[in-house]
Amino acid sequence: MTEIKVGDVFWKFDLNRRVYDKEKVGGPIYREHFYQVEITGETSKSWIVNGQKIPKSNPFASGKLYTDEMKENKIWENSHRYNISRLVGHCSIDDLKSIADLLKYSGDKE
């Protein structure tokens, strides 16, 4: 990633920001929890975003800020992690062993 500067635009996540699909019954649209923010200032150790200080040392830690790619990855994860984990619970033993290898699962605890 290029160097961050005042004026750069990123995303923040707010679980309380809820937008619902008017055509469907269900929970809030996950993508809509994200909203764009701009870095409006800085101190020697922080970026100023929406009046809040975000550490320059790691502005992406703990979901403080998200790049476009990070936001899309979180949306993908939210859409697919549960379904994939359910499929793992019902896959064949050969597939399960392949997944264990992929995840470097040692299986030491039996």
C-alpha cells in the first residue's frame, strides 16, 4: 500500500449502522455497515478521522480503517464462512483429511 496522507479515503465499520433491503425480509445488509471516511488531519502519532485519533503505527489493526480490498474481503467472509463451515461438517473423510492438511491441522489431541 502507498503511504497514507491527509485527504485519503478509507472505510470504517459500524455494526450499529443498519440498512435493510426493502424487497426482502431479513437482517441488515452487511455491506451497508461500512461507510467512507476521510483522513482530515494528523498528529505526530495519529491520523484524525471523524474527530477520532487512529494510530499511525497500524491504522488497520482491530478494524480501525479498511482499504477497499479489506472491505471486500470482510464482505466475502461474512457471506461465505458459515456456509463453508457447514459443508465441512458434512464432507467425506477424504475431503476432511485434505482440509486438515490445508489448514496444517496436526490432530495431536485425541
